[in-house]
Amino acid sequence: MTTIDSTPAGQEDALRAARWIGILQLGFPELLTELAPGRRTGPGLSRNRSGSGAGSAPVRIHVSDALRDITDGVVELEEAVWERLGLGRPTRASVPERLRRIDTLLDRVAGNPLLARHVLDECRRMARRCSRTLGTPETFVRVDGRCPWCDSVSLRALPAARAVICVNPGCRCSDPACDCHGSAGHRHEWAESRWDDLAAAGVDVHTLSGLADDVRTAREAAGHDGTAPGARGRGGR
């Protein structure tokens, strides 16, 4: 991800846009997989009724619509960014490549608050569409900084649950009563009330809060309750 170093007015929006780009870069290939022949039929699917054997594979209409919307949206967004920055017209490329190129320009986008907000709004909209289509219950987002316990770059945010975990399976905190000691499948977790501990270790907690607000809204729009699996009943150690 691009390191944002520009005016404060657009800096936060550019940082948040970078997070949504990351989510979209993970989700878009999954949409392509969902559209592949042989996927199980279900709501929103139809079949070719021509009678030919090759044409009888299910057509996943909602997935196809989402792919078209996101593809067109990414193309239009990159063209708008290039035009506003005086770069001319971008060359043709795949959606992942276009997203990568937008990401590399975010340091310059941050210098234009109106453009930064437009990029944020569009990336957030497309990532939401992707998540709704896939029915994704939770999204892990990489967090810049090192785990205070194992010093690994293994922190991941669960934005809708407003929590951060360390995905390093060997990580253990100093509290023997913590679940990370008692269960091989449990990862140490920081609830929002303990994010000051992460801030002391150099983690950008302000960005985490903004992303949590964004993804919570996205999950509500998708019909999820905003709680990560297994998060209920756990204290934030």
C-alpha cells in the first residue's frame, strides 16, 4: 500500500480509500470464481434454455451484474484520477492492475481533498457491492505495525467487530488466563477498549476507528449483525 504523506485535509480519506482498495483486491477474484461454470445454482441464478448441453450451465445473474458494475466503476475511477492529476488517459488493464495503479497514486490524491473523498466513496461503494454479492461475513484487513507480544507484522483488523487480532499461531501474551494460551485455534484479540495498548506499540488506531465505522455500515447494508464469529463472550485482553 502507498505511504500517504500529504495535506491533512485529504490524508485520512486517502488512507481509508487504500484500505477499501485492499478489500476490493481480495474480493474481486472471488467474484470471478463465483461466476465460473459448475458453481451451485441458487437464488438469482438462471439457466440458458436453448436446449444445448454446453449452454445449460447456470448463469449467476447477481454476480455477473456486480462484476460489470465494479469493472466499469474501477475504469471510470482511474480515468477520473488520471484526468484530475493531469496524467492523461490510463492504458487498458485488468481490474486488479487498475486498482494497484490507483493505490500508487494515493499520495498525490491526498493533496486534493475533493478527489480524495471521491476516491474513498467509490472504493467503499464497490467493496460493499462485492461483499454483499459474496455474502462475506467478515473481512480481515492488514494493520500496519507490529504485534506488541510477538513483534511480528501479523496484526489483522476485524473492522465490523471493532477488534484486532494477531494471526501468528505462535503468539502468546503475558496473561496465562488469556484464551490465546488455552486454545490452539484462538488468536490474541484486542477489543476497541484496549486499542490504547496498540497505539503505544505504534499502531495507527485513528485509521482503525475510521475503517471500523465504514465496514460496520457496509455490513448493516448487507444484512449482517456486525459481530464476528466467536467474538461474543470474549473479553478484550
